[in-house]
Amino acid sequence: MLKLLLLTLGICAISILLLSIRIILQKGGKFRSLHIGQSPEMRQKGIHCVQSMDRMMRHQSPHKVKEHTNK
């Protein structure tokens, strides 16, 4: 049981080390953003995150529904 636990911890440590090589070796290295709106390839195609696209479409629509706020 102890051997299995140590083996599992070793495999996890090695995988974390391999996944972070770029961050460790690069000066000022950090993980890339996974947000669609921050990807240069997606920006070139005009694709943004769903929330941003929804907000833009609501703002541009001449038929938008006037929303009431209860304050």
C-alpha cells in the first residue's frame, strides 16, 4: 500500500514538473491564458468569448428590449 502511494506521488510530481518546464526555464514565464478572447488567432477571425459577443450584439441591436431595473 505504501509503495503504491509513493509511486502515485512520484508520477504526479514528475508530471507537474514536466508541465511547468516552460514556466521554470523562461524568464518571466507564465501559463498562457485559456480565454478565447485573449487568443490572437481567435481575434483575427473575429471570435470573442460568448459573454462579450452577447453584450456586443445586445448593444448594436436596433430591436433591443428595454430592461427595467427595480431600485
